[in-house]
Amino acid sequence: MEKSKAGQFLTMMEDTKKDRMYAQIQKHGEKLNAIFKTDLDPITLCKKLFSLENKLHHANLQYTNGDIEEEAKQKIEDEVMAKVNKILGYKAKKIPVFNNDDPRGYALKIESDWVESHQKTPIYTDMGGYGILAPEFKG
């Protein structure tokens, strides 16, 4: 069965949106690699960080909602930040990566002062100028 013209148009729009999303992820991963010098391909890097972002964001939300105790949230935060450091090596490079505890925004961030002073590789930032390690791209 052939798709209608409207169906074909919607498929084309979805493909274009998906292509834009992958291009945004690729570009963000390249920028992160320029900063952190990982050996990962840009897409793989972004996928790993996005997974860790979601885990940490969820823990921040659970803690804020009173669903878990501070010790449980801290354990998850320590585990996630250790994995992020293993991927990026931010501690050895003295790049101030941190967990933003406020669940209304992204969890994995870089201090705004550092981002501002390293504009040769501008990355995705929030309104406060904090660098976002794993933004959600939707195309």
C-alpha cells in the first residue's frame, strides 16, 4: 500500500528532523571532544553522557520529591560522577564539572566562569552560562 502525499510529507519531515537531531548530537560531541580530548566517537560520547545525565537527573528529582534520602542520592551522584570522570577525565584536566541538584534543569554541568573563559570551543549552555554536558536534542 502506498502512502498518501500527506503521509509521504510527514515521513520526509520526520527524516529531516531526525537528521537535524543527529547532526546536533554529532556537533556537540565534537565540541566535547575538543575540550576533553576523549578517544570516543562523538555520538558514542554523547550517548554515554546522556545516559548518565538521565540517571543523575532522576536521582535529583527523587530526592527533591522526598522519594529517596540524601545518602541514597549522594551514592548515585558519586557513582555517576565517577563514571563521568572516567569518560572525560575532567578532574585531571581541572575542568569544573558538577552535579546541578535542581531537577528543573540539566544535572551535568560545567561552571559558567570556566565556560566563559574558554570560548574558543563554545558548547551548549543554559541561561546562566553553565556548560551542559548532555543536552536533549530534538532536531
